[in-house]
Amino acid sequence: MAMTSGGHSKHRTPLWLLLFCYALMGPAVGINFAFIALAIPAMSQFGVAGLIFAGLVGAVVGVLPAIWLARQIGAGIREDD
């Protein structure tokens, strides 16, 4: 990638790419959080409500890897090699 004297050029990640990556990563991280809640014996006192809450928290946390993935894909698309 060629660098100019002006520094980094500003490119925004397209909204469709962010939404697509969240559609992949949100449920995946939510399911992982639910499995973690199942594996912790202390979570059994919260029952199904605790399991659902853990999944929802995971879906919210799934925004972070989705943003990272969208930026990586966007950078790959913009690459001018």
C-alpha cells in the first residue's frame, strides 16, 4: 500500500458491511456466552432467565468483533494491488 505525505486516507466502513458482520458475529457470541453460562455451576440458580440474559449480553458484546471484522473486510476490498 502506497503512503502519501498527507497521511492516512479516511475511509468509512459501509453500513451494509457492518450489518452483515453483526448478523454473523452477534448470534455467534451470544451462543458462546450462553454456553459459558451453562458451564458455570454458580449460574444454575438463575435458571432459564439467566441463560437468556447471558445470551443477550453476548449479542451486545458481539458488536466488537463485528466492527473489527467489517473493518478488515473493508480494508481488503479497498486494497489497490
